[in-house]
Amino acid sequence: MKLFRYFWPFFVALALIYVFDRSWALVPPLGRVFNPFGGFWTNGISRLPADGELVLPGLRDEVVVHYDDNAVPHIFAQNDDDLYFAQGYVIARDRLWQMEFYALVAAGRLTEVVGAAALDYDRFNRRIGMARTAAAITDKLKNDPTADRILRAYAAGVNAYIEQLDYADLPVEYKLLNYRPEPWSPYKSILMLMNMRYTLNGGSNDPRLTNVLAKYGPEVVADLFPAYPAVESPIVPAGTEWPFKAEVPPAVPDTVAVLPDNGLLASRIPAPRPEIGSNNWAIGGSRSATGLPILANDPHLQLTLPSIWYQMQLCSPDVNVYGVALPGTPAIIIGFNKDVAWGVTNVGSDIMDFYRIRFRDKALDAYWHGDQWKPTTAHVETFKVKGGTEVRDTLYYTHHGPIVYHKAERAARARGIPVGYAMRWVANETDGADVLTFYYLNRAKNYEDYRKALSHFTAPAQNFVFSSNGGDIAITSNGKLPLKWKGQGRFLLDGASPAHDWQGWIPKEQNPAVKNPERGYVSSANQFPADTTYPYYLDWKFAHSSRALRINERLDAMKNATADSLRMLQNDEYNVDARRILPHLLPALAADDSIRRSAEFDAIDRWDHRNTADAVGATVFERWQSELLAAIWSDEFTQDERMLYPSLDRTYALIENEPEARWFDKVHTEDTVETRDDIIRESFRATIAKLKERYGEMSPRTWAWGKVKGTRIMHLVPNFTSFGRRHITNGGGNGVVNATSATHGPSWRMVVQLDKEWPVAYGLYPGGQSGNPGSKYYDNMIDRWAKGELDTLLFMKSAHDSSARLRHRILMKPEN
Amino acid sequence: MLYLLILVAGGVLSWLGPWWMIAPVCFVLCWWKARSAGNAFWVSALAGITLWVGYGTYLHLAADVDLAGRVAGIFTGGAPALSWLPGIVLVSLISGLVVGLVSGFSGLAGVKMRAFRQTKKT
């Protein structure tokens, strides 16, 4: 007892050190994090020298990196190995935590850093096959000398950075979540690309359309879910001749769907997200003031901090290219060089199908296909949960692909994949080398180089827009596209029938493409790549045509266009849906005196159809559209039964042409028959009531579209809300060219004016070069982005160029 | 004097070592210099707090961006009840509490261990 009197403070001190040295549930190690000599405080100041020399083992020669006034690195290397080494090093320096986080997500390993809460999410990501596919792709690329070289050089550069780090240098997220970076590898670069495949193609309408088929039959499906929209402006202009002899498409079998055994399928697989889309276009010399092409691109993705893109210039004796890279992946993804410029939008054709699998027994080791039992392949997946435990899960593969879920379990219901269905998904294709497409595009000099570069690409199919200072413009829906019978995969398919297998691939040179069309421009906005004359089936539904219509009508009218004309088109906020449908809706409203005299009616009646930040009419219209759709469809196509609504285009056509259609009548009001106009008025009243409830009485300030839309750009960790930016005021909307919604939007805007001598380019993205929330370059571009401005990009000719915009210079030296 | 010694030695060693370097510094210096238990605890705690909050505030003022505010936001979860409190104040309070407890008890441990040695000698 006497001893205790003397020793207790010693033990209390030890206990406190122990407690503050480790994390407890969500509380990070307070001692480490709050220590100003190494904790988060040090992330507020730059610990790495901004200028000077670095000795980096692994380099062959010296590399010069200039940083400009927007913290964009311009890398000048003397060979390609050093170039990609330096690219990896430089990106890791700004974005290490982000790139590793993406790799953990795609690999289904988040449990290792955030604990059991992420188990369902990880399990889903493993079961759709992403980690296994990435590993298989990485293995195959080892046999491709070029791909292998750049991936390994890049990984070596990232690792050279990681090896220099001590605790104080770690990005603040590592400190707060209490883990450390692992070594980088080519496999992780491929995981990054897998993430993109999932983001762009990880949704399906099949289960929900199958439910419609089960309930209403094929005639209703054919009527309400047509194979081509009423109003469309396809990527390849209508009337273009197909310059090839098409293969004979496979014949449509007698049965095109398997319906669920009893009742409707309780599947909640996410639908393809309408916010994930993009715009790109290029005008030829006939429409530009310079007489040479100008190209524009803005990919629409979820807006996050750190940003998905990273600007940089890569220069070696072999290449000099500027643009944006994906953190974690070598080369420039969207950009330009001295001679050419290119950009991408998502094709979004049907490349994910589900096959109902009949297993022999509970062992799940064999399934019925082509009149025989075929073996499944099983893989045991292990999840390491933060804190030490391990969870195992068996993943079964058929020849179609993985069985995403095979028993009714909680996760299956939560993520909504049909139970007992195998998934065929183009993202699990392991041939090709997407990374080589970008490697060669970075070096392209002309149209032929562009076409050669595209041949390496697998997935997700992209509309690659192209222009060259030789005067060519072109666009190609490029990537592996399955060869299907007409309508194949609209519904859930029969896993036992060989006729339901994918029938091969559309020959790549026969993918929809157009070069130098007569109209003097090419463009895409995720709409149908081609009209109904295209000989192959791609999908029955693509993105709503409104952005495409607007882009094409403005490009049609352009003469002597400049880069600024294209910048203004990127920021165009004209709502062609409003122009199309309001003339049919407003008369119905005006027929009711109480509505006609209301201030809200006045607001939409006098609205100029522009989704500007201050427009009250845009607020009423946008909110009304979802209300209108629900008023027409939600009684017959209930969300409880997980049914797909007909498209916006089909709904508009119904309003325009079929006022007597039975769908307007509400099924649960037996005594009355609602007319189209009743539904229009009722949905309008409901919209106004909801707006008033949420925002109070209408006023130009409280109902302004920019405020109601409330665009926000949040950190990748959902809990880190204070690392994000909210209440960004700008215009836009899902269906307008400036496709800024609450959470998604133009993630990079670029305009490139080609020139015989040296191109002039502009660009900006909603974030900043640094991934560090303590840096002034973390979110410095957001306000300019919201205003629709672009920066003039500094594209240097050589390391010796002088520019007033250069701020820092780092010389990387090899070890002696 | 003790206060200044902890500040200087603690500063140098914290720069070089892990976050808990302040603990052995307080322990040793209090063994050597502290006049009483109360003196050891409070001088150590005060010196530790001065060092951490002082240096943290310096870094905060030298930074371009209010990172302290962003980190504080993670700990408050944007709770309205705490939104009136500037982030730098909140993170300074947490920093001060952590280092104050560790250094205070370490200093106290030093002077108590010295007392134990003395009881054995006499």
C-alpha cells in the first residue's frame, strides 16, 4: 500500500500515454493527432521543400519539375521510365491518401481501415469480381512490355515517395483514421481503373424492367419502353452511311426473359445514374475563327474532394502532353499535345446482364447450362477487419461471371443484386490494355494514331472525341461492345440457355464512329450513339437526349467560333425539356383559375427556360418534373414492387400525343377517372406545397434555383463533412448542358484550340491540385468553376521555357 | 526555472521523438528540480500546455488555411451546439487536455519516485 502512494502517478501517466496513443472506436489516437510536432497541425504547413533537389533511387537521369501558380506540375524527363516514375512521385505527393483509398475500395478492403461497418460494401465489391479481375489484368499486362514498363515505373515513383515519409508527413486522413500507406504496385493502378468501370457502368435496369414484364406483359413493355426515343439527336448524325459490311446479328430466340417464379423480384440493384454522364464535342475549321478545330470536354461525375482529376504536363523526348490524370494511374486521360486533343464521354450501352442460375444442389458446385451440369469455380475471399478478426466468404463463378449473391442475406437485400443470378459484366473482361490507349493518345499526331490508340481499349466503352491540327475531327464509341440479339439483356436472362449467352463482340472497327461529317462538328452527351439504321443492338435506353439536342442546335448555329464560344456552351443552362413540354403543361394549369392567379404559376409562365442560379421558374420546373412522373406512373409502376418508370422522353410523348391514355387515371380512385390535365394540375399543386413546406413562401431569394439545388462537394470520407464545401451557388441541372446537380457535375472542363504552331488550351475542375485540406490548393478552383470560368493552361515547350507563372522548381536526381 | 527547462528540453525532444516525449522530460526534470508534488504537477502541465498549444497556435497562424477549423468540424460533427466555438479554440482545448494530463502526471510521477528513493535512503 505504501508503494502505491509513491507509484500511482507513474502508472497513471503510463495509462494516459497508452490511451492517447491508440484509437478507440471512431476516436483517433488523440496524442498523436493533436501533437503539434507531428499531428494534424503539421499538415497546415508544407514540410516538403517547395524548391530544391531530391535524390531518388530508381531514377536513371535527372528530372525537372516546375510547379506553376495553380500548383500544376510540369514534368520534364529524359526518358519514359523516368517520366512515369516522376508522374507517380508527384501525384503521390499531392494525392497519396486518395489514390490508396480508391484502391482499397475497388479491392474490397475498406474493413481494414474503417472496420466492420464496411463489410457489406467490401463483400459486394469482391462479389462483383473487381479485385479478381484487376489481378488477372495485371498478370496479363506483365506480358506487354510497354504497359508493364510504365506501370512499374509509376509504382516505383509512388513508392519512392512513400519511403520518404515519416508520421508527420502523412496526409491528415491517415492520422485521423490511424493507418499507414502500403507500397504501391501496378495492381493498384489497375484497381483505380476498375473503380472507373464500376462508376460508369455499375448499374442496371434489367431487374426492374423484368418486373414490369411480369406484371403487364410484352405489349405494354413495347409501348412504354420503346427501343428508340421519340426525340433524339444521335452521336453519329442520322443518315450517315455505315462504311462496313455488318456481320449478321444473332437471331432473337423464342424466349427473351426469365420471369421470377412467384411474385415480383425484390431486387434493388442501382439503376444507371442519370447524373453520371458527360459532354464532348469538336468543331472543324469550317466553324472556327482560326480555321482549325477546337475541342471541348466536360465529364460529369460525383463531385468530391480531393478531386477525381489531377492536372499535369508530361514531357520526355518521346512525348509532350498536358491534361488531367486519374490519381493512381499513369499517363494523361483527357488532354492534348502539340498536334491533337481528345476527350471522353461514357457510352453507357447495356454491358451488364444477369443470368438466373439453377444449381444442382446446395453445394453450388455445378449449374445447368446447355443441357448439362457444368462446374462452378469457387474462390474464398478473406476480409481482414480492423481490430484483428477475419471474415471469409466464398465467391462462385459460372462461365457468365460471378454469382453475385446466392442466398438471401442481409447484404443481398441491401445492395439489391438478384439472389441466385450470375452477372455478365464487361468490366470483368481481362483482355486489352486501357492504359495503352492513353499512352498512345498522349503521343498521337494524327487521326491514324488516334484510331490505333483506341484499338487497345476495353471498358467502359467511351465516346472518344478527337481533333488534330491537320484539320480532322472525329468521334468513336470505343470499347468492347457485346454482340447481342435485338433486345438481349433488357430483361433477366436464362443462365441455362446458350442462346442467352453473349454471342461475341461487335468488331471494333464497326463500332459507331464518324470522321469529318458534313455538318462540321462532332459531339456526344451520352445519347444513342447511332440511330436505328445501325446494324447492331447496343441498348434500348441511353441518357435522356436533352443535353445532346441543345449542344447540337447550338453547334449548328456556330460560325467563326472561338474557344470562348465553346466555354459558353459548356456553361449553357437552357432547358430544352421545358421548351418541349411546358406548352403542353401550362394550358392545363391556366384552365384552373386558382392556379392561374397564383404567383407560382406566374413564375413558371414568365420563366425564360434557363436554369440560372437566380431562376425561381427553374426551381418550380425541376421539382415539378419528378412530381409529375410520380403522379403518372407511381400507381401502376410502384416502387414497392421495384418497377421501372417509363423514360422522361416516353412520358413527354404520352403527354404530347396521348392525352386519353389510361396511365393518367389513378388506379386506386375507383369512382373517378383522372384526366391528363387533372394529373398536371394535381402534381403542380403538390410541388408548390412541398416547396412552401421546405423553403417558405415563394421569394426570389429563398426559391432561387442555385439555393434550392444546393450544390456541394464533399470529402471522400462521408463523416468528414467539414473537409467538404457546401452551399455552392450556381445554375445547371441534370438535363442541361451545364449538368451540375446537387452532388454531380462537370468534374473537369477543357477547351483546346489547336494550332499549326502551338495550341492554346483552357481548363478547370471543381477542387484543387492538393489533396491536403490544409493547403490553399485544396479547393481553390471551386469558386471560379461555379462561375463557369476557365484557366489558361500553361503548356510549356521545354524545361527551359520561362514564364511568369512558374513558382517552384524541383530537380530530381538519381542516386549515384 | 523548472517551467523553462521543461519547455526547452520538451521542445527539442518532441521535435525529434514521438508525441509522448514530453512525459520523460517532465519525469526527469521534476525528479531533479520540483519542490513539491503540487509544484511538479502544475508546472509540468502548464509547460506542456504552453509547448503544445503555443506551437500549435504558431503553426495555425503560419498556415494558409484554417485546417484546425476543419479538423474541429470532424470532432463536433457539425453539432450546432458547438458551432459558435472557433475550431482553433476547440482543438487547442483538446491538445491542452491531452498534453496537460500526460505531462502533469509524468511530473508528479517524477517527484513521487524521488520521494520513494529518499524514503529508502533514510
